[in-house]
Amino acid sequence: MKKINFSAHILPHIVAASVFLVVTLIFFSPIFFEHKVLNQGDIQQHLSSSKALRDFRAATGEEGLWVSSMFSGMPAYLVNLDWSDGAVVAVKKILSLFLVHPVCNIFLAFVSFYILLLSFNVRPYLAIAGALAFGLSSYMIIGLGAGHNARIGSIALMPLAMAGIHLAFSDRKILGFGVTAGGLALHLRENHMQITYYLVIIVAVYGLVQFAIAFRQKQLKDFFKTILMLVPAVLIAAATFFGQFWAITEYARYSIRGPSELRSANAPAADGLDPGYAFGYGIGAMEPLTLLIPDFFGGNGSRAFVQDEQSATYRALASARDNQTANQLAQFSRTYWGGNTPTPYYAGAIVVFLFVLGILFAGRKYVWWLVPVAVLSWLMSIGESFSSFNYLLFDYLPGYNQFRSTTFSLIMILFAMPLLGMIGLESLLKEGVTKGSRRKLLIAGGATAGLCLALAVFAGMLKLTSSEEAQLPAWFLNALESDRRGVLRGDALRSFGFIFTMLILLYLDAPKRISQAGFYAFLILMMTIDLAAVDKRYFTEANYQRKRAVTVEATAADLEILKDKEYYRIINLQEPFSIDGTSSYYHNSLGGYHGAKMRRYQELYDSSIALELRRFISDAQQGRLIFSSYGTLNMLNTKYIVYGPGRENIIQNPAANGPAWFVQDVVQVKSPSEELSSLRTLDTRHTAVVDVSEFTIDAVPMNDSASQIVLSDRKPYWLKYEANSASGGLVVFSEIYYPKGWTARIDGVEAPILRADYVLRALQIPAGSHVVEFTFAPKPYVIGNKVTMASSWVMVLVVVACLGWSLKENTAERKADPR
């Protein structure tokens, strides 16, 4: 039995962990050494939206399950809900060395990709460089700065799941089983289904290539054995996410990602997102060139030449005779000239060079896997720019129409490029530099460094303006294009320098002629400098802030509204309805911040709420507010309207219907479309509309004025009312109807919940005095959470057992490794 060689088998991994830790600490030094936190816009909104749930958990130790503070109420599944997956959470903390969230995800990206490269037999010191390339890509850093923590965490753990699958197909089945189960469980726990979708695509292409290889080598039996062995690992990982997945898939049907019921009788239900919405965040066909040249299109749109006194644009504006014209043109002086959303996603010049090198040097099976993944990633990311292809995918690729922001698909090429590049570099170093390999090196260098040099030389021939700038004065455009050419040339030459340096080192066989250790260290340093320097263009001191306990400072209007201890909602006119998470920090709001609000509620906004708000603003400007005429706002119990800069002014609505009310009449319709259109002219305080094609309703007796119902107690998942009526009747509640998980009881006896006014709950209550209770106890949480907890511990035990078994086998069979 061979002994473990410390310098060969243990030291490289210690060095790797140390390098990853040092890079993380230095890059995010304000967090670790200045006691700052990231200033993440999306997270600020999320903290506001989830505050009520977090406060309830802190006060009671219970989960709220339903969030009332945004969009008039919705399930808490995708807002803030703690599942019993503590074992998975503990594994993540250990793997990330207990670094603070969310920067621990960048460290995890390093570790995860490092393990992936090791599984492909890339030597550890090359794997360190490849891992840094993956974790420091500007895609990861920009996403972290925006607050997309779940997306970045999910991406960070993709390589770990892929490593397990590859290990299983590389005759390391026990280890592969454990790494697949653990890596996939960690990945799923981040709860970002769109990134999981891209992982499935990567794995599917890998599986097709493995199948083709097995078919050609007549080893299909072994192929299917490996597949069958991986199935339990995937099931174990999926079971740790069982409750969450059940909840998400159940809710998706009723969210804007599910089908709309607003259709003609003969038309099929439209499932998924609206194509215009789904492709709203695409990029231009050539914008992925920023993978090679970060400022090919001028950056991320935040910089302007008017801020640079040395720029030709600034001098041109300063010399303009008309100051008003100069001030107007200054708005068009930004460095970015692309026609779409600015997306400077930089993979690294060295990485792109190594990717091309990998195509020439890596094994064919890896090329046929990763090159199609990269091409598919490019095509999917450009969305509308290649509409014939992407609309085909949108219509026919299962599940693809559930996701928006096609730029997210770039993660596949950012996964493929450093992986194939490092596999190719490993192959080159293993075989040695020969006449034939030098020829391939020149091809790779010519394709990448040559492109950079050509763009630098011929930048003057490019038209560096967008279509919206075509009508600007020629003198201004000439100066603007001159500055943009300078930016393009500078970055093109920068990328050329990195590629040329690496090309020369490899061409001269530096690892053998000089020092392997020196070459590895130089590669790691160059990779880090290249990417970190670009990252710092978009991730600056402005991305940090001092720690503070209160996320949103209360305005005078907030403090005044908070004096009201009743149950009500507000609407904030100063923020767009769909991105107003701030109001949810202190109040129950009609608006909110979430990418998957309930579809019926969005349709109500488009059809009624938006129209009423415009009419309300017009009436207020003319001084003729008639509060009883705003039926939709009233039925949602909108007691306060906030407006003005800084959310400082309020208007109280005395006609808000309150938490619940008896109605005197019911308009019966036979379709959702009729139900929604009826609301526009409805006096919701006295009349309700019910779709009788879905709900059966008894005749509504005439109510006397003494009939009343009051909200006497409430928790997020539970509401208690006391009703008193001589005749009984239909009660409408200003609570959003959701068909899954809610039960109603009248004096302890379950009663059917009706839907009224398109989005609200309703109950038929008999005459007399009664106690009415609504309870939200969704099966995905009540049952699924138990499965999640048990499976999480099973996963941990499986991973430990597989790692132990693998270590035992490796110790028994280890051979000396010259590297």
C-alpha cells in the first residue's frame, strides 16, 4: 500500500483553498476589514418585502407562510420561508469556511469549479487558475452587486453537481454518487430554477455525447448502469428540495408564469410568460464579444464622457455656443453604444484564448460537449436578435417559456470556456510542446489575439453609435465616436496583451524551460489581475455601505400612517407598482417587488387598478375626489394613498371597504373575462361579482344595515372574524383568493371558499352570530417540509459514506503522482 504523499496529494489543495480565501478577502476587503456590507438594490427591496415575515418569525418562532405586505397578499414560498434543510445549510457553511453571505458564494464558485477541474484530471495548480476565472467573471461579480444572491449561489454550485456526474462516468462511481447527491442538493437549495434549467441543458448535452461514445464503443450496458446508479443520487438531492419544489410548481400555475384564463371560449390557455416580457432583457447579437473585450460596447452604461474633461466629447460640448443644446447633448455622452441592455459580461482574454486552445488540444468528446453548449448559450442570450431560433425554443422547448432575461443563459458559455480551456491546457502540458502543437498555438493565438489587434487597428471603420443617436448633430457625433473608438482600442489592446503574453509563454514551453511552479503562479496571477481589474470597473466602493439596523428610514407619512392600528393597505404613487418593495417595509401594500406575482392580480392591475390610479391622480389635480367611485382600490382596503417626493404626503381614503363586508347583491357571470370587465363599473361595497362557471352560490338575501363583520385577530397564516347578521349573506374579504392551502371554518365547521371580484375570497355566512376563521396550511410545507428535513440528513450521511469509501479505496490503491 502506497503512502499518501503530502506535497503531491494534500499540499496543492491547501494552496488552492488558501488562494481562494485570500482572493475573496482582498476583493471584498471592505466587508472583512472595514465592517461594511454590500449595498445590493434587489436585496434592499427583498428585505423590505420580507420584513413582516422575518419579524413574525423572530417574535413567535413560527413561519408566516403567507405575506400580506406585498401585492395585497401572496404565498411566502418565494419571499421568505425557512425550510427544515438545516443539514444542507450546514454543509454549505462548512464548504465556504463560514464566510459571510453573500460573498461566500464567490468562494464557493472557486471551490466548486476547482473540484470540477480535478474530476477532469486537470492538475491542481491549473485548476486553481480555472476556478478563479469562473468565480471572478464579471457576470458573477455584477450579479452579486445587483443582489441576485440566489442566482449567483446557484451558479456557484453548478460545477460541483457536474463534477459528480463526470466522476461517475469516469469509473469513480462511488465518489461520483456522493458528489452528485451533495452538489445537486446544495445547488437546488439556492432555489433558482432558471439556473437549474441551464444545468440540465449542460448535463443533457454531456449525456448525449457519453451515449454516442458508448454506442460507438459498444459499451451501452455500462452507460445505462452509470445512469441507473446516478438516479438515486439525483433523487436524494431532489428530496432535500422536495417541499420547496412542490410549493414552487404548485404556485407557478397561478403566477404570471402560468396560463391566463382570459381567453375566448375556443382559444387554448396560454401557458408561460408573455414572449415580450420574457425577451425584454436580451442583448444584441454581437454583444457577447464583451466576453473577450470588456468595453467592446463601451461598458455598462453608467459612465459618460461628459465626466471626463480630457475627452473629445467634453471639449466639443464645452465649445458649443448654445449652453442649452450642450446640456441636452450631455445626456447622450455615455460610453455605451450598444442598442440593448448594457451587459459587460467579461470571461477573460486568457480564458477565451484557452477556450480556442482547448478546441484544438482537448479530447474530441469534450469539444463535442462544450462547444455546442457555448454556441447554444450565445444564441439563447441574444433573444430577440435571433428571434426565429429563440421563439422556436420558447414555443417548443419544455419549460423554457417560464423564464425571462435571456442574458442569464450566458452562464453556460462562462461554464464551458474555462473548463474546455483548462482541459486543453492540461493536454498540451502533458504531451509537451512540439512542432505540431506550436502550429495549433499560433492558430489559437491568431484567432483571439489577432481579432483583438484587428479591432484595435480598424476601430475607425466601425460605426460606434446606436440608432437612437442617429439624429444628433454631426459635430457631437464625431467627438463621441472618437472617444468610443479610444475606449474600444484601449480594451482591445489590453486583451491582446494578455493573450500574447500567454501565447509566448506556451510557445516557448515556459513550464519546462523556466519552472513549472513559476508558470503556474504567473498564470494564476495573470488570470486574477485580468478579471479583477475589469470587475472593479463595475464593483466599486459604491457597492458597499455601513451596517445599519434599519433598511428603510420612515418618512413623516410612514409615521403618521403607523398611528392607525387597524388593518388596511396603502398604495405608493411614487414607485412603479411592480417594483415597490419599499412600501412593504412598514405597511401592507398594493404594490410589491417580485418576479412571479399572481397572474390574476397582475391582470387586475392592468385592467382596473392602473386605470383607477390614473383617474384618481386626474381627479386629485382637479380637486374633485369621489372616493366611493374607486371600486377596485376600495375592495382592496386601500385606506392611504402616498405621493410626493420622498413619500412624504398622504391622502386618506374614507371609502375603503375594510377587511370584510356583507354585500347586498351579486352579479353572476360565466367567464373570467366577464368577471374582470364587470369590476370596472362595480360598486364593490354593496355588490360582488362571482364567476358561476367555477363557483356555486346561493341566493343572496337582502341585508339590513345592522349586518357586520369585523376582523378580531390575525397572524400571517390565520385570520379570525366575528360576524353578526339577522339574515346572513355573502361576505367578501379584502384578502387575495389562492385555491391551495387556505381553509375556512364557520364556528369550527369547514365552509367552501368562494372567489369574488376576480381576486378576493368570499364566504356565504348564515344568519346569527358566528366566528369565521381562515387558516393557511399548505401541503407543500406541512408535508413537504418533513420530507425535506429527513432527506437532508440522508444526503449528508450518503456524502460522508461515499467520501469515506473513496478515501479508503484511494489510500489502498494510490500510485505515486509525479505532479
